[in-house]
Amino acid sequence: MHNTRRTLLKSTAALGLLGLGAAPLFAAPKIKPAANAALIVVDVQNCFIEGGTLPVKGGAEVVPVINKLAEAFDNIVVTQDWHTPGHASFASTHSGKKPFETTKLSYGNQVLWPDHCVQGSDDAGLHKELKLPTAQLIIRKGYHKGMDSYSAFEEADHKTPTGLAGYLKARGVKTVFVTGLATDFCVAWTAMDARKAGFEVYVIEDATRAIDLNGSLAAAWKQMAAKGVKRIQSSDIV
């Protein structure tokens, strides 16, 4: 019995099934974005980078990752948070409210944020080191004073379209890869609405960073998975 067990262990080790850091038996195939794929770069703006008005921890770290990914895509769409002064999503607009509290607006619960990404300000500008040579479209969202818009596809009432779905379909795009800031808000809503619009959707995790407000990151990944959004890394892209 001992000899049999010893032989089995040796055979298993030889196959690389034991031992730390062993290579997987079956490596996942690399994904090569086709001509009918688009990269969506969500809100990589000064306001969400360190030094901005609503910084996401590690926000600047996504820039070189996204720049590298951009080389693989013929189609790139960029989004910009583009708020009016006194926007409904700003805590300062609501007497007695503080940032990160919630309030009820006409379309449902709204997280209240510090004033950020105000139209025309440097704070709302795209990060200067983004290099996206095939980007042809910027979708500006959250510009209606009374309504927020996390998603690149729909405003926060879940029914007012931005027109992005129609644009992508007119271009023959079938698959979208979502990157940017922040994973648990604008990236997640964009990814889930892309699924609702009929696209195959990947979120490239290491090309995003999260706010993670009261467990919002784990909740967002769970909701995205339930909608059929696929979670990958930039190293999975050829």
C-alpha cells in the first residue's frame, strides 16, 4: 500500500500537479479583438485621479495598461463625466447632506458625491497621458442637471439612451471590452447596460480601479457576473 501511494505521488509530482507555482494543465486561450470589437475607456479624467476632486485610489495606474490595450483595437470609445455646476448628484446641492450619503431623486436612490468633473474645468479633462489613436467618439454623461449618469449607454433613470448602442451597432460592433474608472460604478453600469443592449462584454480588471464604498466592489462584480459580463486581465488580450 505504501509503495503504491509513493508511486502515485511521484507520478503526480512529475505531471506538475503538485508543488507551488506549477503551470496550469490548460492555459486559457488568448483573446484577439476582432474588427467588430470596441474598447470602452470610462472616465479616465483628472477628477478621478490623485489630486482630483473625487480621486480613485490607484486611478492613474490604469493609464499605461489602457494605452497598451489600445494598440489591439480598431474601435475605441471614450467617456467623460460632464456635470453642470450645482448638479443633483453633488452633496453640496442638498442642504445638510455630506458626500457619500444618499438621497432619493425622481429616478431612485442617488449616492451624493463631492463636486467633481464640472463642465469645462481642468478637473473634467481626460488624463493627459492617455494615448488612444483609434478613438473616434467621446460620450459625455451626467450633463443633465437633475440626473446622474454612470453608464455610457443609459442615464440613471435606466431608460434615457446616450446613443452609444446605436453608434456601435451601426459600426458593426458585437463585442465590447470595458476599462477605466471606477470599477464599481461607471464601469459596472456601462458593462451591464452593454449586455442589456445585446453586446458580448468583457471587463478588463487590471485596467480598472474601484471606489469600493460600503462593499460596492464585491457587489458590482457579483451583479456583472449575473448579467453575463466576463472578467479578464489585460494579459488575456493578444
